Amino acid sequence: MSLAGSSGAVCESGLDNIVRFVKGSFNMAERRVNVGWAEGLHARPASIFVRAATASGIPVTIAKPDTAPVNAASMLAVLGLGVQGGEEIVLSADADGAEATLERLAKLVAEGLDELPETV
């Protein structure tokens, strides 16, 4: 059975995460941060965040506390969360460089930057 297609890499990565979790080798990095954009993760702020998540090169998820995580590189998924300004979100990743990537993304979100910094 093939999971190929436009989201094949994401699906395979998700399956890899499930296998690692079952085997006990799941080590997810996580950051909790309050959204610094007054309008929340809508339109322009969501676009800035999604571009930064995509540019990181590792699979990152975003969620509201106690909700299912979604792909942080998906504009529709991020907008679908309906995150308001000041609300807490949870960023997660499980890959080499995850800690540094989540730190950069958390800073971007907390500071509510108006454009994508060069260091992301």
C-alpha cells in the first residue's frame, strides 16, 4: 500500500512517528508559547508562520492545548485552528535540529513579527 502523493512525505513521517512511539523511542521536542499577534494566527501572521515552519526543513506540528496537532506547514490547517491573539499554542517536532527550530518558531510567534526574519 502506497501513501505517496502530494502529502506522501508527511504521511510516511507520521507513520514513522507511530512506529517509534510504539517501540518507545519517541522523543518529541515541544514548545508552548502565547501568540504575540493581536489578531492571532490569521491571514498575514499565519502566512509568516507557515513560511517559517516550511523553511525549517523538518516536520513541525502546531496545536492548541488539549487538541490534536496539525501540520504547521499547512496554511489551511493553521487557519483552521482559529488561534486568537494571546492564546497558548503548542509547537512540536521530532527530528534532528528540532530544539533549535522550535525555539526560532516560538520566538517568531511570541514576538508577533511582521515579516519573516532572515534567521528562520
